[in-house]
Amino acid sequence: MPGDLIVAHARIVTAEAVLTGSLAVAGGRIADLDRDESCPPGAVDFEGDYLLPGLVELHTDHLERHYTPRPGVRWPAVTAVMAHDAQVAAAGITTVFDALALVGGRNGEDRLETLRPMVDGIRQAQAGQMLRAEHFLHLRCEVTEANVLQLFEPFRDDPLVQFMSVMDHAPGHRQFADLAKYREIYKGMLGMTDEQIDAQTAERIAASRTHGVTNRDALAAIGRGRGLPIASHDDETVAHVEEAAALGMVVSEFPTTLTAARAAREHGLQILMGAPNLVRGGSHSGNVSAGELAREGLVDILSSDYVPVSLLHGVFTLAEGEHGIGLPQALATVTINPARAAGLEDRGRIEPGLRADLLRVRLVDGVPVIRAVWREGERVA
């Protein structure tokens, strides 16, 4: 029947240990977990490959790169969503929060103009049962945008929106505390002159001072009213974390300093870091490395951010080598922890009764290779 599956000869990674055995799925749910080493007729023989829960991604703006693959190019939205979906599913992501920004330009594109078509594309693809992974919306709310509250309003009661973050990308603090790095990145990204960069810098700093506190407080109140999990973004200081905690935020996304990450731990916020940062060995913005935080025990959740395949690579990077925290604990950063942070208690673990979102993974020369993906017991990749 649809959603039924038997797996044998698997190395099953549970929340506590790696077990050798078999697993049965019925009606899209995990029915049984056994140390039985037999391979019954009709079972999928894993031949010693790992059986992992499907990955849960809280923050990826990867869809934007499919909808606007080149400056000035807008791809048909529903096929852009399908291409993005196929890539995340092939990377082992079975639950994805598409992070779309309530903010203006990026790479010469007006993100406010591209937001609605992308959301409509997700809806159309869902309605047509075209998607492999389950998709939700993560709204990224830029507090320097004067009318961000008006931009949020159409999504206030949208059931697709299940996560939000509050950001301030003004130069001089948070992600861009280093103004020289800010100039380097934006000159390279947009080809701006020194005069244009100076004008943009002054404008964004002024917008942060004028709108930042008011918009942050109002957005947090809206999120709390909806019962949405809220993340603070690019925390740099203890004060940033204290403000986030006071506003009811539950995740600190991409803290930029060790000080901020330690404060997040003290205040009970889940610490989310980028898997590309971990795999590459450093931040592209020159901020604290995910590896340094991992060595301090300060990484709860990994996000693929802009490289979907980095999520699983990040797990094995954490599990082995200098970090060496073991596979169950490393895997929790992309399964149990993000699922719980998003309020999804029906997935992220291999336990009877939970969703059968599953991966077959083999290590080849130390590289994790995904050989199959199931969502609710149905093979999707």
C-alpha cells in the first residue's frame, strides 16, 4: 500500500545511538524498529547504509536563486519552485522553511516585487501535488524597511507562514560590524562606486536608528500573537540577545560573535549556524566561525542557508574530526532540534508513530552520498 515500506540491514541512527537492524513503515508512519538482521521478501536491503530521519531546514533563501537566476531574469515561478524543491529533496531535506525577505533590493533585484510570485508559485505547486518536500514559509522581516509592518500584513494569518525572523542589516553592527567588509561585499555584489556605497551606508544606518526599535517590537508582538516561533538574526552583543529574549524570540540565527552565542545559551535561545560556514571553515562575512562555536558546544541547529547539500555534509563534519560529537548528536542539529524549534513534534526522529521521512545515506571516501529519500513512506528522490 502507499506509504508502506520495510528496510533491512540498515545502520539506524536514533536520537541516542546507531543501531543495526530493520524498520517497518505503515501508512506513512514508522511502525516498528527492530534489531532483526534478516531481510524479508520485499524489503529494501540497505547493505549497511545509514538510515537517517529526513532533514529539517529552517532557513534557506535558495528559492530566490531559481526564480531570479540572473539579474533581470524572472523564471516562471512554479517551475522555479519545482527546481528548488528537487534540489533540496535530493539533499535529504524533507521539510523546508523557504526564507523570503520583506525587504528591498538584492543583486539589483527588488525582492518585494519577487516575493508574491514566489509565494504563489509555492501554493500552485502544493495544490498540484508537484513537490517532494513539505514546504512552509519563513518570513524574514527587515526592521530598517520603513513599511515592513504593512508588508507583513497580507501574511499575518497565512497558514503557510510558520516561522519568522527579525533582521537589521544596517552596516556598522551585527553582520556588518566591519564596515570595510561591508564595502567589499556590496561593491563586488552590485558594482557600486565608493560614492554610492557611502550614500547607501548613511541611508541604512539612519533607517535603523529611525525604524529599528519600533519595527522590532511590533513584529515580535505580531509573531507572539500568532504563536509563531521567532528568530533574532545576526546577534552581535549580549544586549542584542537580551532584547531578543525579552521579546519572546526562541532562536538566535547566525550570531556573529562568541559573546553573543554564549549569551544566547544563557538565555535559552536555540543557536542556529550556517552549514556552509562549518563546511568551508569560516564565515564569508568575516564573523565567528561555526566550527569555533561547535567546539564550545554552542551549535544547536544547522541551516543550509544558500547551499542545500551543505546540511548533510555539516552533520558528518560535526560528528567526526576535531568536533567529534558523535553522529546522533550531530544529526540532531538538522532533525530533532529544528523540528522542535518550529513546533513540529511529528518528525525529526526515528521512533514508532512519527512520520516516515527517511534517508538512505552511504559514506564514500568520507563524503555522505544520499541514495534514496522517502517522505511519509513514499520515495521522492
